Amino acid sequence: MEEKRDVILTEVALRDGSHAIRHQFTVEQVTQVAKGLDEANVPYIEVSHGDGLGGSSLQYGFSRTNEMELIEAAAATVKQAKISVLLIPGIGTKQELKHAAQLGAKMVRVATHVTEADVAPQHIALAKDLGLETVGFLMMSHMAPTEKLVEQAKLMESYGADSVYVVDSAGALLPHEVKERIRALRQSLSIDIGFHAHNNLSLAVANSITAIEEGARRIDGSIRCLGAGAGNTQTEVLVAVLDRLGIQTGVDLYKMMDVAEEIVAPILEKPQEITKDGLVLGYAGVYSSFLLHAQAAARKFGIDSRDILVELGKMKVVGGQEDMILDVAAELAKKLQTAGL
């Protein structure tokens, strides 16, 4: 008998968490985490490169293990959970989506910048043809006014998406901004609304609760906060809070705590916390996956990574423009040298 779920959780540590460990997941790690999450009754587990299918590259970071191997391993491990993948048109291809489906993926989130939903119809159509549950994933949602977000969400719905997510990729949204956006979508769409948070301003759990209060039924979390930047909504914490609120997720809290402590914690290269750079991501509204790239560029040019991130925020750089990070760092270093600092 299926558990009653007032809120449906998608665990993203095996995708978004890939950013935090430089895409170094092994088959054994993915298998162990997926098994633990499945036994804890997590309904959806996302597995792919941090930047989605096809993301393993010089620009985004090479994966230690071919993501198709990771998807196949996770799909073969779980007994009740459904494996999800992320696809960003222009990075991932239709062929890769077909391959992922053949290996056992049951859901795909087709992700675009918040103003670019119109690049998604062919991928959503293919996903539906493949029998996949299909999600429209509007990244960097803080960068568009609510009216624009509604317009783009309606496009995703018209293409056939089963649900649409407000994606706070930078962890920049404040609770009242989440409230306004989710409420507007709930009033405008007939499909489920989802919310994906990052914790760069320490608001991920609070923002997720706000989203639920306004009608969001699909929520993302990352166990042990394993995600880009300062991580996502910490899944086991969210489950505990929702349980206190009488909102059912169907997820076993104790088992999630154990998986977080015994399996996921050893994978982290360092504890997920809000560092100065993570904080600046949310403050400046910069894509959370830029964190390690900016830190590497800062070391290369001998400058402060915060200056890079703030400048990227001023330029309104978005996901897919990782090559700009080195350009910005080089220009800042040149200015500092000219100024004699």
C-alpha cells in the first residue's frame, strides 16, 4: 500500500550534490546512497551530472564516472523509488534522454533559464513519447518578475509538462518573494507546482515551507545539504519540520538521518555550510554551481573570489556562461594590478 504523501519530495543530492564534490561520484557511492534513500521511502531520486545529462565537459567539469553508469546503477538498486534525470537543452541531447530512459529513468526535469522556456518543447515532447513523467524546471527564477515567471510556466504547461518548478538556483529569493511566485503560479496553472531551493542565505527550509503553504506540492531536498553552493533544502531537516507541522511526506525520518550520517557525510569533501562565498552567491544572485569555478579562478589570479561573484551578479550571468568566470577574474586582476593593489 502506497504511503499518503501531502508533499512529494525529490532527492537531488546525487545530481545537484555532484557540484559540491566536483562530479566525482562513483558507482559504489551512488548505489549505497540510492539504496538508503529507497529504504527510507523517498519517492524520487535524481541522478546525473550536476549540469544534467551531457554535462561532463571541460566547461562544466568532467565526471569521474560516466553518468549513464550512475543512472543504470541507481535504477537497478531501487525497489520503489523512481530515478529522475535533469536535462538542460543545449547541454543534454535527445539521444542522451533516450539512453537514460532505456537505463531506467522514470522522470526528467527539462531545465531552462527562467525566460527561455521556449527552448524546451521538443525535449518535453520526446519525454512524453518515452513515457517519462516530465517537469518544467525554470532556473534562476529570482531574475524574472512574477508576471514573466507565470508566462514562462504557462508555456511549460502548454508543451505538456506534468508539473512546473520555481527554481531558486542562486538561493537569492526571500520568503515573501517565494510566496508571491508560488501563489501566482497556483492561480494560473492546472498542473502541480514545485519548488527547488538553495541555502545560500540560510532560507532553504523556510522558503520550502512557504512554498508548501502557498500550494506547492513538489519539493526538492538534498540529504546532508549535499548540493551546489551552500547546498539545497536539507532533506532530513525538512522531513522533520513537515512532520512537526502534520504534513505527510511518507519518508522515514530516522532512516534518512542514518543515511545522512553514515553514508552521505563520508562522501563530502568538507561539511556543507554557509561560507563567505556561499553567502555571496545568494547576496549577489549568482548561479550556485559557479562556486567552485569562482574559487578556482580566484586562486589562479590571486584575487578575492567574492569580487568575482559580485561582478558576475552585476552582469546577470546565468547558467551555461561558466566561461565568463575566468574572463571576469582576469579583468579584475588586471584592474587591481593597474591600481597597484
